[in-house]
Amino acid sequence: ADLFEGLLAQQSIERVHIIAHDYGDTVAQELMARYLDRKNAGAAGVTIKSVCLLNGGLFPETHHARFVQKLLNSPVGFLISQAMNRKSFGSGFSAVFGDNSKPDKALLDDLWSLYERNDGKRIGHLLIRYIRDRKQHRERWVGALQNFDGPLRLINGPDDPVSGLHMTERYRELINNPDIVLLDGIGHYPQLEAPEPVLRAISEWLD
């Protein structure tokens, strides 16, 4: 969140629309909380005009962590990070996609190359700490969703075992007048599994 706010300030950007997914949802929630803090205090800063969220752990109580995520978040997480390879990555990654929208080899190769760039796979156990952060800051981050005063849309692949239909049901319980777009048969990565429907949903939201 600090990095994004620093970039916006550097570029003299004062108003933004946020589109976020997964880990980015958590960052977006903190940005929203900061925006609300500034607004309540009458302080200057970037204005968030609207927010569009894709599948992510918006509520820690509905986040169904995968086995590998639990291992990464455990005391032996650093060993799991080092042991990750292309085969295990591909298997785990494919498991959160919809049955009929699985990633092909070319996409998995591209994603793996990004994941291991600059030896990035060795810090998986550090990145996964967002699971703990979500629990620690739940009231602040859920409150940001509940109190945001601009257009807020959730685009969700309901077949996602981590944050799919079960998460949207919780979203309906906690968010007033929820704006939800469900993409049947789609899993955790709607932007990769169904890019055209996602683009249409985002375009409608922006309009």
C-alpha cells in the first residue's frame, strides 16, 4: 500500500479506480481503509473513485487455504519454498481453476518463469504471511468494504475452492446492496480463465 501511494504521489495522480485480484484485494482493502481515514479526518490524499475486486480472501473466515499454503505458512515454510518446482507449481496452480478452463502448458510455463524470476520462489513463505495479516486486520479491512462510499463490484469465479461461491455468500451477508458478477464454471483466476466476460464486467462497472 505504501508503494502504491508513493507511486501515485510521484506521478501526481489524485483520483483512481482500483481493479484488484487475490493478494491485490488485500492491498486494495488497506488503500480503501486509508482513504476512509483521510476522508474522516479531512486530510488530503488520493481519492478512490471506485473499486472492482476479483477472487480473493476478503474475509479470513471464508478463506479456504490450500494444503501447500498451510505448509508455506508453517515453521517449515522456508523448506517448502525451496522445494517448489515447475511440476508441483503447475499441479497446485491448475487445481484452483475451473474444470473446463484449466491453464495450458504455455501459460503455466509463463507463470512459472514469473514466479521464479530473481529467485522469487524462495520467498513464498514470506509472501504467504498475508494470511496472518488478514486475521490481524480483519475489522479494519472488512470495515473498509462496508463503509466505502463509491461503486464497489465483485467479479467472482464461483468454482474457486479458495475464495469462490462460499466467499460471495459471506460477501452478500456483510455488504449492503452487493454488486456481484458470478462467472459460471470459472475458478480462482477469472482474468485468465474468462478474459472477455471479465472485461465486459469491468467495462460496465467503469461506465
